[in-house]
Amino acid sequence: MKLVPLNTIFFVEYGNQLDYSKMTPALNGGVNFISRSSKKFGIVGKVEEEFSQTPYEAGLITVCLGGSILESFVQPEQFYTAQNIKILTPQKYMSFNEKLFYCLCIKANRFRYSTFGREANVTIDTLLIPNKMPLAFSTLSLNRIESDVRKAVSKKTILLNTHKWKEFRLDELFKIEKGERILNRDMQPGTTPCVRATALNNGITAFIAHEPNHEGGTISVSYNGSIGEAFYQEKPFFALDDVNVLYPIDFELNQYSGMFFCSLIRKERFRFNYGRKWNLERMNETIIRIPVNKTNSPDIDYIEAFIKGLPFSASI
């Protein structure tokens, strides 16, 4: 197996480059409209067919060139696309699992790009990918992997009743501390996870020789760069100065309850941006709603039970 340019395996072309706001919503049936989104195969809705534009057929791969860069999906139905999306058509027969494999390969390269300044328009055609799918990704293997990954820790599904949840300021739930500034030139390779403002790899960008400055069982939150990216940190780590660290007050976190709180925290990031950073003062004042027990304290047992009953929870 060797690496070859993407355009030696697929025919690569721009999509329809249509404007969703100018399309006619479909009341019945219709054609999927693909945007630069990472959710629901990129589908934002269904539109009436445009007689001047031929929809793409099901089974082709869409790749976002901006926005959710390099999000790649095998489209399940015929579709139109917005701007900055390319369509990949296999140059020879390709099974569904092979297409999924190449979607993973493409997405694995998004660290090379950023939403601003370096999009994938020019270089996507020559992106290097494997020339064939490994045996480990055979049909049988993929089905087994999907089955294993989807497993829940618990067979009991907990339904959420948010009407009985209570509002808390973050500083009522967590003691929030800042990270520490270190210049890249002062970092030496080591074994301590280094957490900074990134949306990737649980916030860890390197392993350095510095002693940890924060404990495990906490949550790291970026307030600069990838604002609002929150990750549960299981082990002691070194947080840089564009990260705040949340220490739970009067309760303990594990990977399940930590995942729950991270999800709630990420929901608040739309309130902040480059010009209005989520600094320590604003983070302390941020309000979230969570389940409570009979004493109106955070119901951590309920939170853990809910997460353990979700698909994929066995993979956390």
C-alpha cells in the first residue's frame, strides 16, 4: 500500500455552488441540499428540483472545503450542494465500505488547514491518501467495528426531563483556574500532556518535560482560538495560558459525568468570539442548567446513568 494523490482514485469536481436561501423548500420528496456542515451528512434541508441543475446521484462523496473543513460524507440520496464543496466520483467500482474508508482518510488531514487563511480549495485534488483499503477495513471488520463502537455501558436508557433542572453559575459548580504561559522554544519533549486552545485530540497538542500544573478529573476549556472547546482531562496535565481549568466543587468527575458537563459548556460558546473572549470573569458568571437531586445539589448519579445509557458510551 502506498500514498497517491486523491485525483488518481476519484474524479474531483466542484458541486452545484447553489444558494440554499434562494432555493424552493420541498413540501414532499425533494432533493437533499448539502452545506458546509459536519452534521447529518451535511444536509440542511430538502429543496425542489431545479430544472437548470441536475442533482448529483446517491453514493458520491462530498467534501467541505471551508467551514467544517474536510468533513466528508457518502451521500445516501441524490443532492445539490452549496459553494466550497467538492464531489468525489470513484474512477472505478468502489464498495460502500471503501468510500467510508476514504472519508476517514480525508478527514484525518484537516489538521493541515484552518477555517481562516488556508482552506482546501486548491490542494484537495492532490491530497495524499492510501491507494487501497487495508484488509482490516473489510466488510466484516467494518461491521464488527461499528457494532462494537456503538455499544452502551448500560442497557438502561434514561430519559431527560429538563423541566426539573436547576440553573447554576459555573463558579458555583467549579473552581476555575487559568493555565500558564510557556513559549514554544522553551518546551522540551517529555511525558506530560500539554493542553492548549485546539478542537482536536482532547486539547492535547504535545507531550512536554514540564511538571503538570493541573490535576486530572478536571475539565479544560479554551477561551482563545477554539473558544469553548471543553474536554474532560483524566490525567494530570500542563495547561497553557489560553485554557481555563475547571475543578469540581463538592463532587467528583469521571469520563461520563465529565462528558456531560463538556457538552453543556460547549453549548455556551456561541456567546463568545475573538473580540469577546470567554475570559475567567465571564466564565465564572456563565450559567448552565443541570439535573439536581432532592437537596437541589448536582445529581451526578443521574448524569452518569444517562451518559452510560447512550450509544457509543462504551467507547468513552
